[in-house]
Amino acid sequence: MFVKEKSVTTLNKKMDFPVLNTTMRGNRLVYLDNAATTQKPTSVLEAMNHFLTKENGTVNRGVYYLSQEATKKCDDSRKSLKTFLNAKSEKEIIFVKGTTEAINLVAYSYGELMKPGDEILITELEHHANIVPWQQLCLRRGCILKVAPITDDGHLDINAYKKLLSEKTKLVSFCHISNSIGTINPARELVKLAKEVGAKVLIDGAQAVSHLKVDVQDLDCDFYAFSGHKCFGPTGVGVLYGREDLLEKMPPFMTGGDMIETVSFQSSSFAELPRKFEAGTPAIVEIIGLGEAVKYMNTLDYKEIQNYEQKLLEAAQEKLNELDITLIGPTHTKAAIVSFVMNAVHAHDVGTVLDMEGVAVRVGHHCTQPLMKRYNVSSTIRASFCFYNDMEDVDALINGLKKVKEFLG
Amino acid sequence: MFVKEKSVTTLNKKMDFPVLNTTMRGNRLVYLDNAATTQKPTSVLEAMNHFLTKENGTVNRGVYYLSQEATKKCDDSRKSLKTFLNAKSEKEIIFVKGTTEAINLVAYSYGELMKPGDEILITELEHHANIVPWQQLCLRRGCILKVAPITDDGHLDINAYKKLLSEKTKLVSFCHISNSIGTINPARELVKLAKEVGAKVLIDGAQAVSHLKVDVQDLDCDFYAFSGHKCFGPTGVGVLYGREDLLEKMPPFMTGGDMIETVSFQSSSFAELPRKFEAGTPAIVEIIGLGEAVKYMNTLDYKEIQNYEQKLLEAAQEKLNELDITLIGPTHTKAAIVSFVMNAVHAHDVGTVLDMEGVAVRVGHHCTQPLMKRYNVSSTIRASFCFYNDMEDVDALINGLKKVKEFLG
Amino acid sequence: MDNARLKNMYQEMILEHNKSPRNFGPLDCHTHYGHGKNPLCGDDYEFFLDIKDDVIESIGFTGDGCAISKSSASMLTTMVKGKQIGESRKLSETFLDFILNEGSNESLGKLKIFEGVKQFPVRVKCATLSWRALEQALLNTKHIASTEA
Amino acid sequence: MDNARLKNMYQEMILEHNKSPRNFGPLDCHTHYGHGKNPLCGDDYEFFLDIKDDVIESIGFTGDGCAISKSSASMLTTMVKGKQIGESRKLSETFLDFILNEGSNESLGKLKIFEGVKQFPVRVKCATLSWRALEQALLNTKHIASTEA
Ligand SMILES: Cc1ncc(COP(=O)(O)O)c(C=O)c1O
Ligand SMILES: Cc1ncc(COP(=O)(O)O)c(C=O)c1O
């Protein structure tokens, strides 16, 4: 017990992340917008820089050294991701631009297999990226979008979810963790219920990969989507995991070089997985960077991290409750993300004052307008923690908020 | 005259590009696969590295310093690109993943405005990225794909092109420069002819931006597409220029965060240009890198570069003609790209032997299978030059080919 | 840190208007209407104008947003009430030129206190939002249904 | 540079088979067919087998590709001609294991000369392509239309 406590309170990874060691407005930077994008460890930056300065070349078709190396590194990255997610095969790992492209890919491609009247079920917690592509699909193909509500305490209403499932439900898509209020969905249970009516399931894992160990076979989902930049990798790259048999059945999304087998002006045939879904020159250096980020994550003990982050969360919630604020969303079974409004001070003003203290939080609707509406707020202040944050960061947030009160209260 | 000659033969930019100063298999690297991807100058690498180690944050919604800076840098990059392409407005600059996504975006989005029987005209020179998306569009919407042939010497057959244009032609799409054989298309003339029948025109500029000055207003095209990694920027980013009034009429392609105005579960309304077409977290560091690449290109004198590259091309062609090879494609009005087959030696074997000499060329179909078929070859050896190559590189290629002959001839 | 810059933006008068906005609430009857909205941060205001013989006889606004946008909306209403359309347009132009460019603050009266916002580039649009909505309302020549209808 | 590595891959015998491939051309009559294709570099070969009583009586191939793939195809035909299906399969397995992994080269006879290819990882698939096609052909139990039909 003592040992565990110790390791929990001494977890300190700030040194791995150069940005966290910069000063901001004369203070040390307190970065609490990790749900928007995470910082990148030195190892990722070095891998990218090494490639660009020493080895830059394109992939797949080159017989020369640079191209062989680039190809090998991208292949290695795919292998790492396969292992990281516990996918069955590398064919199930599709490199995309980010979560948004991943969901659009499924909406366009799997969408082609859907029929008028088919239902898609999402939840009230979703990010716009997990709402709008389905609305557009419904417009294109005459499908129907259903929304499972949440309870006041920010958890999915499982009974309502069950009732909305029927044999008409062809696809269920929900976030693993809510970016806006931190709710951790009972993903396995939700998948199981969806499978009982024969629906396919996509999990929007944008927020989950940095906080918990993801195992797609254990989750038993059909698709899993996330962005590199939210899990210590670069922008411009993300992953769509898809079950091989499903991906096989789906038509390609974008088309062009690298994803074809043969092209004639009459018709074209498409390459094997995963290339079928990866048209054009891939985001080579970004894929290499993401591969390195996976290596970094593999050094983490997720249990330890979860313990640690929960400590930060508890401390933050406790101290926030002493201020003149209202917490939005759940108080348990949530990731280290707190969303709140300050009574009588608008979120935008809070953000500006905190910025002056070197504290970076997100204010706004967090791309979850329907959820904001559900709580009858137009915006919240969101502090999202990562394992590299510490109690000093929590204190800096609290002190900043006191200052807001002073100025604007 | 003398002065010009001098400047032409002394142009030396190798020092700006770290990769070009590495050794390869014990020799200096001779990088002649610039049509696949270009190397990146130090300034681009430093801008990216600086951002990632000192300033990394997300764009658009943050009121805190890092996010403001990131937003400003991405805005600046868009401004630079507007000026660089001479677009009328920044709203016309859409950041995408690369040329392939740019063309797919137009095929999906502009494609929604097309009707059964509408014709799309491309040319025999096209890269798969400018063929397959149109085939797929034709399948989706019952349109008809027409292909303008080339003459034996690798130039577009203008008469045939004219004949294929009619009031049924709704969209014309051609490459500015052929990646496979270097042909420079008479883009302005082709646009003018297309406009006479009321067709919209997309130019695939993937190969052009690094070789010549592009002015979209002068070209009078409706869309212009290119990839950052082929013009000294990073992978994972590219640009679609689109005429504002057309973009306004087009429905969004991918949907999600950042591209919406309001979202409810009933419906969503979309943001103003250019955001309407930029769903999700953009490729922030890549956009910043591309902006820096534009700055680098702005320091170049394109006239001088063209002169210089033509000298390299002439020398290469002359010396190649002394060997037992057959040049494929045009001998004039072409960029510094030579495509050839070696009599009695397969391209793949040539590539391997050249690699052992530290000479990087591309062998294969260059994602232009129909063009290969036109010339009745399954693959060619392609050496594509950039202004940072020099006569020594030409000699290294020729010596390498002599060695191939020795080994395998 | 940087208290001075913050104080400079959050002037007493701004905070006071934010707490007690003037002309808050819709008009029973209006001839012109403008809507200002910043989807990114959620600022959202509606303006109702009653214009007679080229003069803004009455003006009211509803909506919500940050201190800068709300005080800007409130002060706008106090500044243009009773003014002619032309005068109001001129004021709007001068204000926007002052905030967005290096325009002079002469003739802006108490609107000068928004000077401090210029040091916070991301907040500038909070100060300009309601003026944009006013311009839109003044362009709007056709009568808008009164809220009673 | 690296002449030794190149010479090691482009062995005399390989170059000779590349120049004068054995059993080149289709069979008038065949019972089994395999197609090997590498779209990335354009290697493309078709194999025609005439199998009677479990023995490959006759084999021919057509197509084009690099020196490694062509000599591999040519030598394959000389090696399996007259062999039983089981023996051929075994040979194929041994060869692939030798090229792809660290498998022994015993019992490979002259196929050992492909050893040098292992130093060129991107060329390995050139050496294995025709063996993959053979495996496919041998799986193919149903009769394929003869080229005369
Ligand atoms: C003419 C042409 N068009 C399109 C492309 C596709 O570009 P990307 O692979 O960067 O999307 C390329 C390059 O591969 C090209 O050369
Ligand atoms: C839950 C969730 N889904 C989807 C997204 C979209 O990710 P991206 O913008 O990287 O495509 C985000 C992040 O913005 C998110 O938090």
C-alpha cells in the first residue's frame, strides 16, 4: 500500500515532454487542454526529426534505400498498432488523418451497405464528429438517426439505450470517453447489447487511448477510431481499426494511387487490405511519429496512470467544489476531465484570465453542442488532465479561478 | 548572357536540404525521385520542430496562448498560400491531406451536383489519383468518363481533346505536369477550351508546384490540387484551391468538428469557407511546415530554376541517348523528368543496381498504368530532377546505368 | 502576472455594463432586426430596433456571452439610441476601424474603453460582434414581424 | 560499391535463366493453372501445368518481370517437372522457408543460388512470386479450360 501510494504520487513524466518545460507568461506552463491535443514526448519528436533530416523518402514502390527504410518504418508502425490495440491482423489497421476521417470513412463506406429505414444509434454524449457524419449518411441513404439519452449525472441511460435497440439498428456508435464531461461509457456492455440485435458497433476512442488500455477483441467492437495527436503522436494521422471481414465487404472510400491493383480507363480493381482504404501517399512522417508514440505508451503502466489521474481528478473536484462553480456531468466513473461553469462569470472570460496565469484550459462547447443544450449551458470551462500533470497544476488552476473571482466576480 | 549562364551553372541549393548531405551506401546520396516526394529544407524542419518542442497546441477554439499561436500560424500559412497561388481570397484555400484527398473531395462534393449522362473529361496522362475517383463518381451518379488521348510523342492530342468537349462536358480534369513522363500540359489553353463549352476545370498540380510558378487566376481554373510533400513541405498536408462561388455551392465532404455552425440531433448547419471543407482537427504542424515551404519557394527565382532544370534535363537526355535505352514520352515542353526503359534489362533490376550506387530513381508504373499501356511497357525507370540536383547527379545516373549494363546487359 | 493588461481590458465600466446591461430585453414592436453569433465561443445576441423617420427611436437586445461581448452590446444600445441611421453607421465604422486597425478613437466617447481589448487578439471579435449585428440590422430594409404578431 | 552483394544476387545461373528461360510458353493442354502478379513492380506470370496421376508431366509459363522473378520461374519449372504434387509442395515450402526465414538450404539443389537475394529484402518477393503461383495452381483441383478450347 505504501509502495503504491509512493509510486502514485511520484509519477513524474513532465521531463519527457519539452513543451511542458517552457515558461508561459512568466509562469511555468500549466497545460490542462489534453482532451484537445496532448503534448509529444522527446522520443516522438526525435523519431520524426531523424527521419526528416536523414532518411526522408516515400513508401511502397521504391527499390532504393530511403524508400525501403520509409516503407519498413511505416510497416513497423502498423505492427505496433496492431499489437497495441490487440487487433487480429495488421490488415485491420487503417491509417487515416484522424478520428474525424475514420468516422467519415465508415459513414461513407459502410454506409453504402445500409438501406432506407435502417437505424443508427448514437448517444447524447457525442462529439460533432460522431453526429454529423451519421446525419449526412441518413440524408444520403434514408436511414434514421436515434439518440440514446443520458441521465442528469452524465451517464448513459442504459435502459433507454436498450429500448432504442431493435433489429432495425444496423450501426451503433458511441464514445469510449466523453471529451466534454469525461464520462467513461461501459463499452463492453454497450457492445454486447448492440450485438444481441445484430448491430455493428463503432467506438469513438479519441479520448480513451491516452487514459486506458484499449483491447478491441476484448471490447468486441467492429470499428475503433482515434487520433494520433490525442495520444502523444503528431497531427495529421489517426487510426481506424476495423474487423477484417467487414472491411473486406466495404467499398473503398477515397481512391487513387496505392489503393488499386490495376487501373484501366474502363474500370479498376482494388488492392488488399489495408491499402484498399489508404489512397495516396500516406502521412509517412506522421505514421512514424505515431509508431513511436505507441512505443512510449507501451512503457506506461496504465493501472498506475489511472490511479494517478484519479487522484488528480478527485483533488480538482474537491477544490472546485469549494469555489463558486457548478460541475457539469458525472462525478464518478469518469476520466480526469472536469467541466464546469462559474456562477456569474462567462467561460470565455475565465479562459482569458487563466491564460494570463499560464493555465491553458478549454472554454466553449467542445464540439458537443447537443450535450451543452442538454445541460442548458452554452459553454463550459474544461480542464482535462494527463498523467504528466501534477498536484501543482491542480493548485494553479484553483488559484487562477480565485483570481477570476477577484477580477470579475 | 554570360551572367545568366553563370547563375545557371552555379545554382546550388544542396546545402539547404539536410538529407542531400547524407551518404548513401558509401557514396553521396543522388536523389532522383523528386516526383515521388521532395526533400525538405532546414527552415521547414526547424519551423516544425520549434512548434512541436515549444508551442504545440490546438487551433481555433483555445483562448490560451498556445492555441492562439497555433491558430495564428495556421492562418498565416493559409495567407501565404493564397498569395503564392494568387487566389482571390483565403476562403479559396482548403487544407487537405494531399492531392488524392483534394481530388476525392471534388469528386464527392462537386459530384453531388452532377447528373446522369454528364461527362467528365480526363487525359491519357493521368495519375491514378486523377482517374479512379472519377470512375467511382461515374458509378455513383451515372456520369460518363471520357479520355483525351496523347500523341506518340507524349503530348496531349489537342484536336482530339477539342472534339471530346461538348456541352455535356461538366468537368475537365488534367495534370499540369505528368508525373510519369514529364509532359507540361498547355494548361491555359486547355482551360480556355473547356470554358467555351461551360465545363469546370480541375488541374492536378501535384508535379507543377515545385517546377513552375502557378497563378490560379491566370490559369483561370476552378480547382487546383497539390501535395505539400511534393513541394518541400511535410507529408500529411496538401491544398485544394477552389473558386469561392463554386465552393459555396458545393455540399461538405467530410463532416465533424470545426466545420459546423450549429449542431442539433435534427440537423446541422455548416460553417463558412474554408472551414466548411475542413472537418476535424487540422494537420496543424504540417500546415505550419507547408507555410514555411511556401516561404522557401518565395525565395526562388522560378525563371532561373526552369533554365537550370532544363540544362540538367538536356544533359541527361543527351547522355541517355548514348546508352542502350529507349526514352518514353516527350523530348520537349517537359519538366525535368525522364522516363525510359533499358533494352533487355528489367526496370526493377536497374533500380536495384542504381541503389547500390546511392542513386535513387523510381521504377514501376508510377501510378499511371493506362499510360504505361499506351506505351506498351509494364514499367519504366524514372529519374525526376529538382533544382537541388546538379550535373554530378546526372553523371552518377549515367555511370550507374553503365554499371547495370556491365552486370546484367 | 499581467494584471495590468487584464485590468486594462476588464475596465470598471465594462464590468458594470456586463452586470447590468442597458436596454436588455426584446422590443414589443420593432422594424429592424440583427443577429450576431459566434459559434466557436457561444456568444449569441439578437438586436431589435424600432426606426422611425431614419432615427433609431428604440433598441433592445437579448442573448448571452462573455463580459466583453455583453458590455459591448449594452454600450452599443446606449450609443445609437436616438441617432440617425447614417450617424450610427458612421459610429460603427469608426469603432471597428479603431478596434481592428489603427483607427483613431476620437469621436468614440466612452467606447474608447475597449482599447484594452486590442491586446487580446482572440477577444477582439467579442467586442465587434454586436456592431456587426447592428450593421446587418441597418441593411435590413424590410419590416420584420413584431414579436407580438 | 557493393559489387560483391550484387554479384551474389545476380549469379551467373540466374542471369542465364533470365536470358534463356526454360519451359517458356503456354501448354497446349493443361489441367492446372496459377497466376502470380506483383502489381507494384509489374511482375506478372502465368503457369500452366499438366498433371497426370499426381505427377507434373508438363509445365510451361508466360509473362514478364525482372531477372530474379523470371529466373526463379524458369528454374521452378525445371525443378518440378516430373515431380509428384506432394514432392513439389514440399520443395516449395522448403524454398520459401529458406528465403523468408532462416530455413535450411539442404535439398534445394541449384535453388540455393537465390541465397544472395536475401540481402535485398525488397527483392525477396521477386524470388517467391512464382512459387506462390505454383502453390495456387496445385490447390486448384478443378480442370481449367485448355488454351485450345
Ligand atoms: C500527377 C500526380 N497526381 C496525384 C498524385 C497523388 O499525390 P498524393 O499521393 O500526394 O496524394 C501524384 C503523386 O503521387 C502525382 O504525381
Ligand atoms: C470524442 C471525440 N471524438 C472525435 C474527435 C475528433 O478528433 P479529430 O479532430 O482529431 O479528428 C474528438 C476530438 O476533437 C473527440 O474528443
